[in-house]
Amino acid sequence: MKILFLSHYFPPEGNAPATRTFEHTRRWANAGHDIKVITCAPNVPHGQVYPNFKNSIYSRSVLEGVHVLRVWTYLAANKGKGRRS
């Protein structure tokens, strides 16, 4: 089966949504499904792109059988409710 998963959060971010998304998609890939994830450059919680990543138009990679497409996204630090810039 082909599965497309859209998520703002994905490893190497270490938050719960990123971990859940990766665990689901990795298990489906291990079961033989064709998995693609569309996400953005890792930047949580400070709104700054992690080292070795870029907030470019797109980049492709494969992580444990999961095909990852990272697309450009407007990034803003999470400074609390009502204070995002």
C-alpha cells in the first residue's frame, strides 16, 4: 500500500508528535508499505533550523525505509501564546 503522511514534526526533532509519526511510518515501511512523509526542516522549539539541515524549497532523504520530503516552511520560534513572530 502507498501511504503519504503529512506532519510538521519529524525526527531529528525529539518531541512526542515527531516520535509518534516516525514510529508509525517506520513500522509500516518494515511491513512492506511504500511510505512517504512530507514535512519541514527540523526547527522546534526555537524556530532555527537544526545543523546539517536547510530550509530549502525541498530536500529528499530516506530514514529507515521511510522516504522523507522536506519542503520550505515559514519558521517562527514558539515563544508562547500570542508571541510568535
